[in-house]
Amino acid sequence: MQIGHKIKELRIQKNLTQEELADRAELSKGFISQLERDLTSPSIATLVDILQCLGTNLEEFFSNTTSEQVVFHKSDYFEKYDSELKNEIQWIIPNAQKNMMEPILLTLEPEGSTYPDNPHEGEEFGYVLNGSITIHIGSKTYKAKKGEAFYFTPNKKHYLTASSKTGASLIWVSTPPSF
């Protein structure tokens, strides 16, 4: 079995670049490139990390049959903390990139933000669990606080910022997957 070729197929199927996969798996783009061309082999631990980022596991990867996971536990989540932007993203449905939508749990520290995202097709939805946020869409801004939701078509550059006092946590769902 050519592991690299199968990883590349999964990455492309999930619309990820080599750089995006490398970032999520905390590896270099060069390593992913060599792996996909079967020029190097990953350790088992590295392969497990890569497969988790691709929404699968060792059993499914090496099996010809797939079973659908319905309930996801905290141990299934993939987390990434960005100290520069003061945010933590938890992919709460690890295999969501193969689905129509991708929900994340986003925690923003006080004055935290997300990276500005360029316009793309699809829809964005969020529900603020705690704190308050400002939604920036093009040149307009909108406020949302605990218990409020937001929904928009991402046809302009967009990002979120948190209150300087409270920060915020929210569920954010993007369709098609883009986080």
C-alpha cells in the first residue's frame, strides 16, 4: 500500500493544501510533500496525528470499510492554540471536512481574534456561548453576546474579535468547511 498516495487523496478530498494539513498536524509542508510522494515514512504517532487531522484513524485508513461515528468526545477533538491572535480552535467533529459543514468551538481571549478570511462560497453561522464578539464583514461590524447567534454569506473579507474585557467562546459552523 502506498501510504503517501492515500494521504494525498484524503487531503485533496477534504480540500486542504499541503500547508494547511502541515499546520494542523504541526509538521512542515516539506515533510507532507515528501510523505505524499512516498519519499519518507511517518512514525506511527505522526501518522495517527495526520489521520486525525484528515478526519480518520488507523483502522479506517487501512480498512476497506468505513463506519460512521455519530457521537464525538473531547478526546476526539483536534485543538490548536494561536498565541498571536489569542484564540483556541477546537475541531469538535474531526472528520467534518468531508461533510457539508464544519463546526468548531472557538475560544477568544480578551482582545482575541480570528484570522481575516477572504470571501468564499458558502454560509457562516455562530452561536455565542459566553462573552461578546464583534463580527467584521467587509467594512461593517456587528455585535453579538452570550445567547445570540449570527449568520451571513461570506462574500466579503470577514473575521471575529472578542470583547477586551470578557473574551468569548462560541460555536462556529462553516459550510463548506473552511477552517
